[in-house]
Amino acid sequence: MEDRQQHTEEEIRERLNQSGLKATPQRVLVYEAMCALGHASADAVFQHLGAGQGKMTLATVYNVLESMTQAGLLIRRPSFSSKMYFDVHTDAHCHIYQQDTSEISDFCDETLQRNVEARIRAQLPAGLQLDRVEIQILCHSQSHEA
Ligand SMILES: [Zn+2]
């Protein structure tokens, strides 16, 4: 799941259209960036787009990410930093959050995810309905010092 996806512009347009979004040049650029990055904050997408053609403001990047989230193309992942990350993989999976680099990456263990969800569902207080379970594993790089 960690594979960085490369999509042709045509595929991206089609995916946007299927989600009910018009494939504007800005949306195509932002989705392309998200596919390359996998998980990214609005800031990171903004940085990734750099000073390229059709440069967008950070606010525009954020708005585009929001509209894609609402259309179901992206999902928000909270993190232990103050940043909200967007994820191109909208299915349920766990994440590793690296505290020293603020990097977020996939940790795929379907059985773990399923078991945790089932256990929580079975014990959920009355009157509550489970939306989803976000499992985030906090790590940092091991020091190479002896
Ligand atoms: Zn992910």
C-alpha cells in the first residue's frame, strides 16, 4: 500500500469525474501530488507543487483537498503533530507516525485492524455508533550511537 502511485492525467481526470468532481487543472495537480506523496498535509502538498505552473495559494490547496475529501477521494488522518494529513488510500489501515521526522506511513495488518474494530464494536457504550478506528503507532528513528 506504500507504493507511490503514478497515474496518467487521463486516469486522474476519470477518477475525479467518477467522484462527481469536475477535473479542473488545480484538482488534477493536487491529486497528482497526493498520489506521489501518499500521505501529506496541505503544507506538504503546497511545497510539492512549488513554483510550478498555475501556482496555488495554500488556502486553495486546502480547499481542493477538502473538496476531494468530501467526494471520498481522500481521507483525513489525524496525527500526533498539530497537522492533519490527507491519505490517498481511503480504506481502513494502520499508520506509523515517526515523531522525529513527522512522517506518516502505512502499517498494513488487516487482521489487527479487523480484530481491534470487532473488539471495540462489541464494547461500545450504548447509544454510540462506531464510525471508524484509527490506529497510529508512534515511533522514532533508532539512534546509531553505541
Ligand atoms: Zn495510509
